Amino acid sequence: MNDGIFTGAYRVGILGGGQLGQMIIQSGISYNISFHILDPSAEAPCRNLCESFTQGDFNDYDTVYQFGQTVDLITIEIEHVNVDALEKLESEGKTVYPSPKLIRTVQDKGLQKAFYQENGIPTSEFHMIDSRADIKEFIDFLPAAQKLRKGGYDGKGVSIIDASNYVDQSFDAPCVLEKKVDIDKELSFVVARNSKGEVKSFPAVELVFHKEYNLVEHLFSPAAISHDLEKKGEAIAMDLAEKLDLVGLLAVEMFLDKNGELLVNEIAPRPHNSGHQTIEGNMTSQFEQHLRAILGLPLGATDTVESSVMVNLLGEEGFTGPAKYEGMEQLLDMHGVYPHLYGKALTKPGRKMGHVTIVNSDIEKALDTAERVKKTIKVKA
């Protein structure tokens, strides 16, 4: 984009057509941006929202390269894409944000942890292993979280192992062994950085995880932490964005341990589940902020409009097939409640099918409403 001038013909290509792409498009409609999507599924949520939809594998070099030739700027809504093709496009003058180099680092949890260590970013102690057999060398290090270096997402590719169960519960693949942290809270700090180096952070978010699926059940903002601790977390996240030379959005998930220390767990260089509440809860949503950042525009204000809670709508246990949403009328009768359905045709247990944001000037009232929301709406087949 030339000096922030909108021509009405600027073409943004997104690798991935899921719910994150859907919400990026929704936020970009007001900016008159032309969106183009590449996704392997013919039923991707973005298929009917974009100017053009290409069904294809975003892990395939030729597919990504050819898609990139048709747009002005390329961004992602998922990290698991072909970085070689993006590097080639970048070398030929195409704008790619986040950078292929950053995406390559994030694709590999081992490279992530090494980056933290090399750049003075606080994180838990860890070891790299190539196979299950290597765990024998680190018996005294257990219990630990074993994470596949590549391919994991939404809690998949993570196993908590100790000396008694690692033979049966561990992955036999290249992994990171992370020292088990005595966790007090799990937090997320979403920051944005544009191509001019401007950086802004959203208020801290506190995450509550689903015990069975190992993904976020609900979250709330502001997090129940001190002002000083929030500023410390923001500083870590902003420092990380600078050191990664990020252009775009970065979600930085952190552990707060029982000693009051913040440790970076994982990062995602894109809009993230832990920022969904910003659509109603903050002056600028994470999706608009991502677009502002990659287009080189001034970043939007991140101030809280109202306290907010976000509840993930997960497919109910025992139901697989065409999705139906029970309790929608009762949900819409609640004060300050905003449903977001992702347009996924099929549901299955634990699949993210949508989310609901609850806003209220009183965070405790918002949390109470969130509990009612969980009991009211069910995703079945």
C-alpha cells in the first residue's frame, strides 16, 4: 500500500480459510480490501466471504507460490504453510507478513525455545530429543511436558510424562522436553507491530483450559493480576515482537508460576483464540489491528471498552455430523452476549465451532453470565 492510500484494488492473500481468516475479512470490509483465500477444504468458513477462493494445499510449494503471484500482500491464519514458497515470493519482491523467517521459527517448537534462550526471554528449562529412547537420558528431569517440534496445535502434540508413564505416553519423534511448571495462572499478551516499528499491546488475558481437550474453555480480560505484573508481561511480549522483527500480530502465551515469575510458553504470529474478545471488548479488535500492522497503517487504540469474557463453543461429546446449535434463542436473550459462529458444516467432539463474547462493566457479572452461556448453548449433530 502506497503511503496509506486505498485504491479499492489492494489484494490481500490469506493462507488458510478458517475462522481466523473469516474474522480478518469481516474486519477488513470497512477498509475496502480485496481478500483472496487459499485453503484445502472446499467447505472452508471463508469460501463465501472473499473475492476469490482457491482450493489447494497451503503446504505445497507450487500451490503457495502460484497463489502468491496473484496478490499484493500475503499473510497467514495458520503457521503450518510452505515457508520455502513464501521465501521465494519474498525474494522476488512480494510482501509477506509475518516474515517467512519468523514463520519457520514458530513452526518448530524447538527453534522457538532456542530463540527464547538465545535472546534472554524468560521460559521454562528444556531439552531437545530426537526419539522416545532419548528420554532415558533425562529421567531425573521428569515430570515434563513433551511437545512435538512440528505439527502440534490446539493441545494436540503435547503429552505430560513422568518416569512411570513415558514409555506408553511419550511421542517417538523429535520433541522438546519442557520442565513441568508449577502454574498459578495461564495468561496471554497479544501485541502488534507495524512495518514502521510502532508496537502496541492489548490488556492481559487470563486463560482457563478445558481439562479433557487441553484447549481454552473460556478466558477473560482484564486478567486478575496486578498492574505491575501486567506491565512486566507486556514488556516481555513487546521485546519478543521486536527481537523477532515481527510485522503483524503476536499472541504470547505465558505461565505465571507459584513464585510469581512469568515464563513464555508458546507464541503465534497471527490473530489468536486468546484475542477474540477484543471484537466487542476493546476499541480495536485484534483482527483490525493485524490488518493495520501488515498494511503499514497506524495501530489502533487497545483500550478496554468493557470487561469481557470469551467462551469457546466446542462440539459436544458424542456428536459428529452436520452441526446444529441448541439454545441460540435463550442465548440471544441474555444481556451483553455476542455469538460468533464459524460456518463449519460438520461438528465433532472438542472442535471449535464458534465463540461467545460476554461484555459487562463488572467482570464478575460477565463471568457469571459466561457460566450461564456454557449451560445454555450446545453444539450437536
